[in-house]
Amino acid sequence: MNNFYSIISDIPLFSGLSENHLKEIEKIAVKKKFSRSDIIFSEGDNGNGFYVVVDGQVKIHKVSFDGKEKILHIFGPGEPFGEVPVFTGRAFPANAESLSKSRLLFFPKDDFVALIMKNPSLALSMLGVLSMRLREFTVQIEHLALKEVPGRIASYLLYVSEEQESSNRIELEISKGQLASLLGTIPETLSRIFSKMSSQGLIEVEGRTIWLLDRQSLMDLAESGKI
């Protein structure tokens, strides 16, 4: 089997599909390459399809009236984005920009919907992804609305440690400025709280490597939100 087929078969969205169905998906997928800071789509653009990250990173963000950027999500390999307009028939609700040199697969809306009509199990896979995405945004909104910044940071560090399957060492895949935007704060506040958490023996920061020294205290902080 060719490399393109292997890429598609490794995407979680398509897990469990038969070889024939994967080959049908392969036929409609369009390879796209982006350099760092390339705009993939802008808020208001026609939602003519969705993307899956093969490698690299993509940030989804909105820009306020005063020009401030708010990062909504950052996607890495295997993750789809821009899929909601495929089902709603609306424009893209935010901007997508590559954070690094990235390879993506683009799935045109009309072709993908036609595949779903023939293969209901693919619709169930999409529903699972959308449900998970809704849960992630619900958690994010809860953190931003109900927790103080230290609690948001602790929650994020614990979340990343689970994602990276690491008990005490994580690697930040985004800059601290981008992390601050994602958590609804500013870089100066993030750095100050990192310093305080380090002085209290909760974490140790070495560039983008963060050691979680006291998971229980981090869990308590994530719950209370106050340091």
C-alpha cells in the first residue's frame, strides 16, 4: 500500500473503516502544504471542506475589534479541523493559521458528504469527533469563566501530561505567548505564575520542558484555582 493510503488509515477519524472505504476516502483527499504563518482559511470564508493535520501544527483563532488575538485551539497530527461547516453549510467561524511547516489533507465538502451517504459508519466517526470537540470547548469555557489563571495553568499542565502519557515531564508544543492566549491571559502573567509555582515546588521549567514535581498539589490548584 502506498504512503498516502497509510497516512489516511492512521487518522483516528477513519479508524475502524474497511480497506475499501479508506480507498474511497483516499480518492477525494487533496494534499496541501503550508509554511509557517500561512493562512489556511479566514473567518467568514466559505466552508467548502475540512482539513486533517498530517504533520505540523495549526492554530484556530479569532481577532477582536481592537486587534487582539484569542487562540481557540491548536491542532497537531491526526486531528481534523474546520469540519463543522461541512454539516452546517455555514462559513468558517474562525481563522486557521499554520504554526509551522505543515502538511494537511483537505476533504471537499460535496465529495465527503456523498461518501457519508454511502457509508453511515463514517458519519458515526465524525459524530464522535464532534462530540469530543464540544466537550473540549465546554471544558475550556468552564476554565476561562470559572477558574483563576493559576487554576487554568495547572489544569492545562495536567491535561498535557495525560495527552503525552507522561507522569512528571511534559513538552510544550507551543510558545509561552501562544499558551497565554490559549488560557486567556498575557505572557507576563503566565511567567509570573510559572515562577511562583516553581518557588513552591510544584513545577520546574526548563525552556519548553516542564517537570511536574507535585501532582497532588497541582490537582488541588486546578480545583481551587488559587495559588
